[in-house]
Amino acid sequence: MKLYGYWRSSAAYRVRIALNLKGLDAELISVHLVKGGGEQHSESYAALNPQELVPTFIDSDQDGNAFVLTQSMAIVEYLDEQYPQAPLLPSTTQAKASVRALALSIACEIHPLNNLRVLQYLSDTLKVSDEAKNQWYHHWIAQGFSALEQQLAHCAGRYCFGDSVTVADLCLIPQIYNAKRFNVDLTPYPTICRIWDNCHQLDAFINAAPEQQADAS
Amino acid sequence: MKLYGYWRSSAAYRVRIALNLKGLDAELISVHLVKGGGEQHSESYAALNPQELVPTFIDSDQDGNAFVLTQSMAIVEYLDEQYPQAPLLPSTTQAKASVRALALSIACEIHPLNNLRVLQYLSDTLKVSDEAKNQWYHHWIAQGFSALEQQLAHCAGRYCFGDSVTVADLCLIPQIYNAKRFNVDLTPYPTICRIWDNCHQLDAFINAAPEQQADAS
């Protein structure tokens, strides 16, 4: 297995946590998202992933050929089905749906707006000031985390959904990491902060952190 | 079952197609996203869905209580598990993952950037001109559709993934609808256009279209 990612990519970070929780060993290949305009735009990487985004995951298909998969949430669901040890979703249909909704409220509503390419567009094309860009970042985190904090009040235990780690935690932790990096005040979100602390009792989360990666600089 | 949505919401549109394909009857409740600043921000709706977004879906749990679910992709996956007629995902793990990746390349990479609340932020807070806002819209469609067109070349048949309708089509059709509404030139995307035509041979897609909804204006 191979995982093309980047130490600071939240989406790659989600997949790293999943691999660690499941005890799977993938070769981590660094795609530098900034250097030289971004290696994700190179011809060879674009041939692998036309979206020119990380992560890209490679496993083998039943004939031993490369099976190339994009989109972190699809990769995580794939890992959970193909390698069922340490399940990342509850077993009942309604609980599973609730966990996916939590995960997607981050993956579809917060992260896409604060992604590198979007921040670059704000600066480079819309000529938005650094201050306004920072406000944009904080705005979408605040919108998303306020709603999530309310939802977690109904379903969180030690983690986002009860006392087992799920895909919701895999999305939440990288998003909190980013929020901290941009100096977002997290005191209005006590449940979110508690889940951060609890996840960081686990090696799978600790070892997946950006600063622990070989390409961190 | 109840579906809180809005005729022009792409995310609600996805769920309407899924309900139609599965022959499920849900009460459609309109949440006007624009009138009076947006009914999704009302106290009663925010109590149901703290994200203040549509859709919200309500089914019954095993005890007959209301089961409230947010996030269109979680709703669609829930419908597919709970009501397995007319499956929306292939049966093998790798094919399922590939379909989810296609769907998420729209749901996570295109749609969130062109959502109403984002366009409102560009106008109201960043004071971006209508022309620059229109370019923003076109930019993310072009980025997303160019990559998708390449990926579909490997896997599309009559629909996005072979000859059966999947969740990828449920995401693609509302996104094309939006692109057409914003006058995006679709001629560079022949596969995407072919899938639009093929889906519109099916009543499930025709009847889910925005203009067919009771709250269309």
C-alpha cells in the first residue's frame, strides 16, 4: 500500500490515523504542496490523481494490479470495509449514518473552505488582505464548530460518538489541529476540546500528527 | 419520512433523486433559503439542524421516535442501507470506493465552494464584485469538472460508473444543473454531458428537478 500525502494536509492526516488504528503499514510518499508551485500539479502526480489534490491511496486489486483511490473519506471507508479490524463505524444503520453526518459536517462544510488552494485563490486572484483571509478562515471554523459542539452534546462520550473512535474523530482531530495553527480560540467548544485530549491518549493519533511525519519542516 | 429542503438546493436535490429511485415517499418541507434572511436560520429549524443548512431528513427509529439526520451524503448512504431496493452503490468494496470517490469529488471539492452562504460571504463581507464572484463560481466548476471528465473516461458507461445509477450520478446531476444556471460552458466535458442526457431519460431524475418542486418560484 502507498499513501501519497503531505504532513500538513488534513485529508492525508485522516487517512494516516485510520491506517494506524488498523495497524496497516503503507509507504508514505510526500507530495510537497507548496514547493515550486506545488508538486501535486506535476505531470506524473496529475496522471495518478487528476484532481491534483492529496491524498491518493494505492492498494492492490484482486489480480494484483494497482487500485488507485482518491478522496480521503472514500479511502477511509474503503479501509474500513477491506480491513475490518478496529472498525471506524458503528454497526447499526442509524448510528453509522449519524457518525457519517458528523464526519461530513467537517469534510464538506469546514475543510473545503479553508483548504490551501482556496486560501491561495483569495490572496492571488481576489487580492484579499491577510487579515480578511484570516477572518475567512476563522469564520468557517466558528460556524462549523459551533454547530458541531451542539450536535456532540447529544452523542459524544469519550470520542465524537460514544466511547469508540469513529471516522468522525478522524475528521475532527485534523480540523482542530488546523484551528490551533490559525490561533482559533477553542474555549467555546469544551466537548471538542475534550475529544482532542482523549484522542491524544492514543498512539494512532499521536503518530499521525503532522510534526511526526518525515516530510515535516 | 420528512425531507426539509429547498427547490434550488443541490444537496436536497441529491436526496430527492435517491428517494425517487427507491420509490420512497417522504413529505417535502420547504425551507426558504433566501426569504427574510433565510428560514434555515430560524430558531425552530436551527433546533432541528444546528448547522442551519438543508437538507434535514427525518425517519423513525426502532422505537418509533424521530431519527433526525443531516448531511445529504450521509442521508443518501442511510437510505441505501435501510431501503436496499434500487441500490445506489456497487456491491464490491473497490467499486464502491471508486463511486464514493467520484461523488465526494463533487460533494467535497466543488459544491461547498459555490454554496449560497459562501457566495453571500464573498459579496457581503469581502465586497467582491459580481463579476469576480461569477469567476470564482466558474473557476471551481472548471477545476472540478476537468478532473472529473478525465476520471469518468475510465469508468463511465451510461452513467458515472458503468451502466447503473449510483450516488455519483446523484451528485453530478445537481452540480450540472447549477453549472447551467450560471452559464458555464459545458462543451469541454462530453462525458459529463452524456451522463446528464442519460439520467434525464429517467423519471426519478426528471421529477427531482428544482423546477418540478412545489416551492419553485
